[in-house]
Amino acid sequence: MNYKTNYSYSIISIAASGASILMILKINVEIAQRYMLSDGKTQALFGLIELSEFIGKYYFLGLSILALILAIIGFRRKEGKCINGFALVAGIVSIILVFSRIWTFMV
């Protein structure tokens, strides 16, 4: 018997989450590099600079939410438990990374 399971929603969700995570990490590396090159006064107000100049980081929230929605659709369609669980976790992690300040650990 050949049981074929379609994992399309989970695979797309994992790809979208992975793309979102990679781009968020790239932006955070740029923020950390900019912070290290700035002087003391600028470092004190760096939260404002981060918010005004690196607001593009928050655009990836849409991609992360899309990944989470696709993972939930895959869960409802009963795609594999393992791959769908990974897609759900990746979607949640990508949403959390949008709002966390990872660059502070890179300094």
C-alpha cells in the first residue's frame, strides 16, 4: 500500500519561516555593526536610531504570520506530525525574533 502524504503547506511554512529568520538575523547583524561603530552619545540613544532606521525589520512580521497560518492549515489538513510541529515552532520563533533585540547579544 502506498500512502502518499502531501506536506505542501508545512514545507512552504518552513521556507517562509526560514527566510524570515535569516533576514531578521541579517538586519540584527547590521544593527550590531552600526552600534559598535557609533560613539557614546549615539549609543545612549540607539533605541531611537534602531526604531527609525531599521523599521524594515518589522515588515518581516507579515511573512512570519503567513508562515504560522500555513502551518496551522497544515495541522488542520493532518500533514505529518513531525514536519508540521517543526513548521509551527519555526513560525512562532520567527514571530518572536521580529520583536526581540538579538543584536544586543552580538555586541
